[in-house]
Amino acid sequence: MFKHILIPVDGSETSMQAVAKAAALAKTFGSAVTALYVIDPYPFTGVGADFAYGQAQYLSAATAEANMALDAAKTAVTQAGVAQVETTVGEGHAVHDCIARTAQSVGADLIVMGSHGRRGLEKLVLGSVTQRVLSAAHVPVLVVRD
């Protein structure tokens, strides 16, 4: 039914719950899996030498965090019995756009992602990547709630 599943991860417990669901689906359907971590390459603005140093430190730390989250996801999916697992790091200020673009570029026919279930003012202030992916994606999205 699903040939390729994309799992956006952020290292949180919620995203790991989505990994577990996606792994079970992939095993059932014999699907390939791609785990994606999105880094915002320009999270802050500024000028001068201090900014450049801070940017380099941020990118180094973000890449290390991405690799840890992706390694954990790959290990979980592989341990669930799925043989075809890839990982990728995407870059983009709009995380939801990067997820939708990656789904298209890897040929995913399902996105499985977690939702932190924020409500009210917290949702208004922080936004919802999952909600935006639901609007931007051209494939089904399975949302795993925490």
C-alpha cells in the first residue's frame, strides 16, 4: 500500500513515537523509509564577526543534534525489521516546506510525524509544523499524537 514513508524527526519523544508507528507500517507493507531532520540555517540575524562565529557554532551544534536524532530513528526502524532505511538532513527556514519538498523528492507516498498537541495561546505563539505540513503536503500525513 505504501512504498516509501517519510518520517520527519526532531529528537523529541513525540517524534520517536511517530518513528515506532512508521516502522510498524513499513514492516507490514515492505516500505522503504526516509528519516528527515530539518535545520534552519539562518535562525537569527545580525552582522559582524560575532554573528559569523555564532552562526558557525549554531550550525555545528544543530548538525550534531540532527545526526543524533537521525541515528536514533534509523536504529529504531532497523530494529523493527525494516531493511531499507535512509536518513537525510534538510535545510530551510520554513520546516513544513522542507518536509513537503523532501517527500516529493524522495518519492514518499506517506508522511508519518508526531504532534505535540499544543493548544490555545501556546499553539498560536509557537505555531504548528504538523498543521502546516497537512496543508503543504501532496501525500497523506499520519499524525501521531503524544
